[in-house]
Amino acid sequence: MIHLIPTKPLPKTILFVFIALFFGQISAQRIPALSKLDTVSIKTNGYRPVYIKIANRPRGVFLATPFPSFLKTKPLTEKYKPFIPPSFWTKKNQLDIKLSEVAFVNWNAGGENSISTLGNMEFERNYKFRYIQWDNSLRFRYGLNAQDGRKVRKTNDEIRFASTFGFRKDTITNWYYSLKANFNTQFSNGYKYPDRDNPISRFMAPGYVFLGAGTSYIPEGKKLNFYFSPITHKATYVLDQDLANQGAFGVKKALIDDEGNIIKEGESRYMELGILITNSWETTVAENILLNNRINLYTDYLHSFGNVDLDWELNLNLKVNQYVNASIGTHVIFDDDIKFDEEIANDGTIINPGEPKIQFKQLLGVGIGYIF
């Protein structure tokens, strides 16, 4: 290496010339006047450093990996789930079948072998967000019974749909302005056994439709729904002409002459306007024991005000495990338009118009079910 070392100091004249030139250049630069900017444009550039493998490592320095590596990175234990917006819909699908069976072999006390089955499907779709609540339910039931020495008989038959739309003025109150629609009928013919030639009911004979407006009380955190409607339209449909001619389920029957000839066919529908009160309640009585209550009360303004039609179901569901369950239930119906023990003469005249009676049904079964 060569070092240049001056042997003599620089003359003072050269030093003064250098200083004068330096400060003169600075003073010769023109500094523009500051002005107010209308807009500001900012440009940014991203910078990503390039990792270079370290060739020489100083003594005492420990590097696990001299360059980036993912060899020691552990994978996720669960699959990554992207963010899903919350849904305000809740759903319930329930499928179950219940069986009861009695079999005898050389039984001294006597008895007949029998087997009964009941299929049930229930679907619920409910929406709730702030001021709006919309509840929808659909249920199908069908039951059969078979015994030695007689044909299969129907024990249960039901199609039921209910929808209630509610709106409240704020998120504090539990009272809603509500609109309600109900529909129920059956799948197949009904008979007064052992007579199988003359059906007493069919699909849409009867069929009931309720449409009304009112108010609902739905408290938060409880499976309770109380509904009151001062204006509810009830329509009873009898879409079987033979039953309509007989005046079944309250419709106007056919006009018949003295010889039994039909002068005017019976009407296929019967309209009413009245008050409807419904209540549905579900609660846990004990561990794995669920109580479900549903009651409908209706009275008509036009024809028989004060005469209340009743439809009341009370079920107790017992859960054994995820798939095995048992149920005990009762169903009570009273409808003034459904007459029993009516007597008709051969010429078509009515000897005894019959009278309404309380209809009662009791259910008990153990079966297999699945809820999803």
C-alpha cells in the first residue's frame, strides 16, 4: 500500500481561494419561494430483501439455518376454515319411527299377536333478527296397526303446516305484531271400522286453513309463543262430493227430493270468521325428558259465537341416547261441526242429526330417531 504524505503545508493563498469558491457556489444557488400545494402525490415502493446464504460464519456465532427454511414448521392440526358470515336462520329436522309389538306362543291366558308402527317427520325453519321473527314448522305422521285375523288398520294420519311472522317496534319488548297461517289435513281415507266401503274422511276432506292477524308474546330465551288474533278466517274444505252431499264437517249438504234424487249438490267449503288463541310451549322437565304443549282455541263470530273449538296436544319425549327415544302423548279435539251417531233413513231423511263429541287419542311408543 502506498501512502502520500505532503512534505510541506499548503500555501495560505490556495486555502483562501478554495474557501471562497465553496461559499460562492452556495450563495449562487437560487432557492425557490415556498408555495401552497393543492395536492400531494406520494409514491411508495415495496422492498423485499433477498436472503443470501452466509458463506463464512464467525467463531462463536450459532446459526440453525443460514437461510430461510420451512422444514421445521409444523402443519395445522385442523383444516383452515374461512370466515363465514353468521346466519339468523335456525333449523331442525327430525325423523323417527316408533314400534310396539305383542306376540303369543301357547299362551294360556289367550291373546292376539299384533304390531303397530308410527312414522313421524318434523321440519322447522325459524328466522330471528332484531325486530323480525318468522317461525315455520311442517309435520307428517302416519301410523298402522296389524293383528291376527283382520286387515291392517290406520291409527294415525296427519299433515300439519304452521307459519307465524312477527314484527316488533324495538328490541326490548317481547310483544310482536303477527300474521299467522295454519293448514292441516290427512293422507289417506279414514273408515269407521270394520266398515271399509264407506270412507268418513279423505285427503282434503276435511282440510282446514286458518289465516289471521294479531299479536304474539315471545319472551327471549324461552320456547314459548302465545298468539291472540281477534280476526281469523277459518276455511273448511270437503273436496269429496259424496261427503259434501252428506253435509260432513259443517258444509251445507245436498238438496234431495222425496225420491232420493239430488236436486243441488252439497257445497265443498264452509267459511268462518272469529277469534283464534294459540299457545306453544316447550320445556325440560328433567334430564332427557322434554315436555311439548300445543293448544288452539277458536270461536266463530257469524254462526256460533261462544262455542269454542279445541285442538290440544300434550307430548312427553324421553331420550335414551342419541338415536333411541320414547314418547307419551295425548291429543284432544272438540269441533261443533263434526257430528257423531247421525241416523239417516232409507229415503235420505235425517232421523237423528247426531251431536259433537270429545275426540281423544293416546300415544305410547319406543323407537329410533335422528335429529339433524
